[in-house]
Amino acid sequence: MYTEVNGKKINILDTPGMDDFSGGVVSSLQVAPLALMVVDASTGIGAGTESAFRHAEAANSKLIFVLNHLDNENANYDQDVDNLKNKFGNKVTVVQYPVETGIGFNSIIDVLKMKMYKYGPDGGKPEVLDIPASEKERADELHNELIEMAAENEETLMELYFEQGSLSEDDMRKGIRIGMVKRDLFPVFCVSAKKNMGVGRLLEFVCNIAPSPSQVPMREIIQGKPVVLSETSPTSLFVFKTALEPHVGEVTYFKVLSGKVTEGKDLYNTFNNGKERISQLFVTAGKTRYPVTELVAGDIGCAVKLKDTKFNQTLCDKELDLKFAPIVFPEPKFRVAVKAVSETDDEKVGEILHKVKEEDPTYIVNYSKELKQLIVEGQGEYHLNTLKWYFDHIHKIDIEFKTPKIPYRETITKFAQADYRHKKQSGGSGQFGEVHMIIEPFEEGSAPKNMFIYGGKEMKVSVRDTQETPLPWGGKLVFHNCIVGGSIDARFLPAILKGIMEKMEEGPLTGSYARDIRVYIYDGKMHPVDSNEISFRLAGRNAFSMAFKNAGPKILEPIYDMDVWVQADRMGDVMSDLQGRRALIMGMGSEKGYEKITARVPLKEMNKYSTSLSSLTGGRGVFNMKFAAYEKVPQEVQDELLAAYAAEEKEE
């Protein structure tokens, strides 16, 4: 939405407070030069405040803390300010404080203006009065603290302060603005939004003192020449959000980062090299769109039904060929497998999820061919339950959530030999192919062997040709042709490799992908009439399967690196929970008022972890995870997986 105050336009992006919906916070912080962090004075700093502060810090956002609900009987201003300073440091600086909180809240002391704002029972426009004698000492003390904070931000102001012992209001404004731009000063304001007390003065401060779009750094450019946030520069827009509205279609929200955009203007999309005409321009107040003829640098607006422009893309004058850095969203923390209750709805479910992902990029949707599941990842259980609510109530499609399967891998731990003869005769030409092979574990950088001891005897092989196949699912298959004397014609070797690859795609233990195996084809037989490609494909496939089962096969599981931030008093509970999940604790430390646990943990054990952590920490604990490596599962886990796979196969 937007408003106009004292001849200046303020664009407002209201974001959810719950961390499950942090995507809106992250994208808004990327285009708004200033963040107002609203804190409920009756409940104090919540988990959402801490999460939003972390996102603001990552975005280098300029901040104002706004204490709301000061008219609530449980409001405790002094305690809230102390907590803000404890959590976020001494950059938290009082600009206003209430004369009284609770039901009697109606007056605010402004230590920048050194005036008292007194409101009637219904709020609105206040009386601006001198500070009463009873508050003079406290106001003077906070005024001096504010002067010191303002003076610290520029050398000339510091010198002036030392000379005069004070600063004028204009000099204080200058120092506060510089401090906010450097993120060395976070002003604190007081409001009762419901009664419209303090809101006008807050907006006045935003207009007069807070950094404008031109006073903060330009968005990072990853392609093209630098541009200046100015109306006279060439035009460039950054798209930070797309939304789908019934009867309208796609609405594209953007910030004008340079120049101006007018109705009917043609711009160049540097992500798909296409031309995009802005046929209509709008500014929005919630769901209501107001048409405008132009928008200039620093402004936010939207367009409807653009041809092929999505969020995170840049539109600009063609000669600029500019590309702004995309918004990086938080890694997902919760995953489910989604399935339509009725198979006839499968296609619709896929289409809806694709649209949902366009609107909220923190949903990650992926069909896993390996797991044969449609996997949806999000920021938490509530985030994904909201998705289900939309299917139930808006789209009227029944879906169910299931626990996602784990993408295991299979490999071997020692060498093994096997040979297999495929022979089939059923009238006419038959099928014949015989393959002898040795397999062993492959490690990057290792050299092939030329001798194996098998059954008490030495077996020599001579590598004539090597083919390395990087596998799409990770690892390699290394295929050595060691045939001598023409026992197998070279034209059948690709068929043998194809048969082995088929079994690599459906591992002999649990049907999972196999990886990191070296194969030596050293002998075999063929028939002058009956040998063909299918015969050697099947012979290679079956010989590989037999050798694999005798080569100390092991199941590998995905291991993730994770960082967990928790309050000190919940550290023990969180550590115990992680150890119960087979986590290996790698280190501990303190970071920004939190205890940080670094661990490596199997993905298998992390189902619904975000919900568990929230329960253990009262919603304050946060974590992130990133894939690290595949590692062998413990034997008891392997036995459990093999039994489960055997039961599944039997059932099918």
C-alpha cells in the first residue's frame, strides 16, 4: 500500500510476523530502504521479531523499532527497551518514551523535538506541549544520549558537539540519518496504532529524517554498467514479487531503480532476452489498484498480464543490458510428499503447485523420479499446512501429505567377481551372451588395478580402454574394457555398459541409485549367429547384480550440515534431541546472544524437526541445513531398510 505525508509518498510493504512466512519479509527487505520493526509492548520481543531482525541484518536494512499496544494493561516500556538493547545492542536508541503505559496511555515525550505529544481519548491529532517538570530530568538525559549517538556518526558533528556541548535539531537529524544508513542507530518510537496515537509523528520522522531510496546503496548489479537512482537515468526495474488474482491473472510487482517507466513503454527482459511492453501501470492499496501514467526511480508499482516476466527478473532499456542480483530466499526446513487422493486430480495438483511456487518462492516443488514422489519443501509445518488449506478450501481438491522417502544410495566396499551366461532358444535365431567381470569400489584419483587374487589364484587383467560416466545422482561408474583375444566383440561393449547402468539406476539392495563403482570386463563368450546387443545387455546386467551382492554392499544415506541457534537455557534439551537423531555435534559457540550448535545429521532423522525445535525452544530456536555428503548407514539401520524393502517387494 502507499500513503502521502507532507508532499512525500511512502510505499508500505506489510509482512507476516511468523517465520514460516519469511519469504515475504526477505523479498520486501530487498526493495524497501527502511524497515519498521513493530514490537507488541504487551508481550515483548517475540520469536518473529528475532527472526525478522536476522533477515534485516542479512539485507543490511535500516531499522526503526516501533513499540505498539502501549495502551495495553500489560505494556512495560522500560522492560521492552532493556530487552531490545540486550538482544540487538546499544544501537537501539530512544527517540520517544510514554509518560504512562496501560489504560492511561495518552502522552509521548519526544526527546528529539523535546516536546510532549498529548492525545485525546480517540487519538488523532495531538496537542504539542512543553515537557512537564516531572519529566524534564529524564527527557534531558535521553536527549543528551540521542545527541551523543547522532554526533558519533560524523567527525564534523563530533567536533561541533565538543565545541558547543550540544547539537541543533537539524544537526541531530543529519547525524541520526547517517547513523541509520550505517546501521549504527536504531531509533525507538511509541504508538498505539489502534487509537492512532503516535503514528503521525512516526510518519513525519520517516519523511524528514529516515534515509530515502537515493541515500542507500544501489541494488547489486551482476551484469551491465552501474546506474544511479535518478529520474534522469536510463530506465531499470527489479521484479520482487508476482501474484495471481482471480479474474485478473498475474500481477507483477516491481521497484523502479533508475529512470522512469510510462504506460506503453517497451523494456528488455535480460533474463530471457525478450521484449516486454508495460501496457498499464498501477499503484496499490491492498487489493485495490489505481492506474497511474508513470512511476519514477525509487517508487514501487505493479503491472498486470506481462507476457513473460517473473519475480527476480530485471526489465530495462535495451542499451543498458542490466541484470540485478536475484533475491536469495532461506533454505527450506520442512518437507512432505504430496499426493492427490484421486488420481484424476494429479495433473491439477501439479499445475496449482507450480503457480503457488511463483507466488511464494520459499515453496520448492520437485517431482523425484528416484523416489516416485512429488516433494514440496517449505519453511515449516504451518507453512505447508497453509498450502493444504488452500487445496481444501479454495481449489476443493483433496490431497494428502506423506513422509518423504529418503534418497539413499548403494555402493560396494570390496572387490567381487561374477560371470553370467544369457542363453535363450525358442525357434529361429536365439540369444546368447556371456560376460565375466570384476567390480571394486571407486575412489576419485585412484588408478585401475592389473591383478586380483580370487579363490587363492592370481588373476591378471590388462586395461585396454576406459570410459568414465559421471552419474546424474552423484559419484561415478568407471568401465574398463580388458578383453583380449576377441572373446567379446567391441561392438557389444556398449550393450554391456547399458545393462550395468540399468542396474545402477535400480540398485540390487533397495532399488536406490548405485554409485562409485569400477567395473572390469575381462572375458566372455559370443555366438556367431545368436549373439546380439540384447543378449549382452542382459548378461552384463545380471553379472553386475551378482557381483554387487558379493562385494560387501552398503547403503549410503544423505548427511546434512546444520547450524542451530537456541537460547542458553534450552541448549541441553536441544543437544539431547539432536543426539537422539544420530547427529554428530561438530562444535558449539555463542553468536549474537544465542548459543550456536554445529552438527552433521542424517536426513532420515530430520522429519518434522522444525516443529520439534519450535516446541523445545518456545518458537525461538532456528536452524538451517545444507547437503554435505553421502555416508554409510550403521548396520542396524541397513538391516532395517533391507527388511522394509523386502516386505514392500513382497507386497507388490
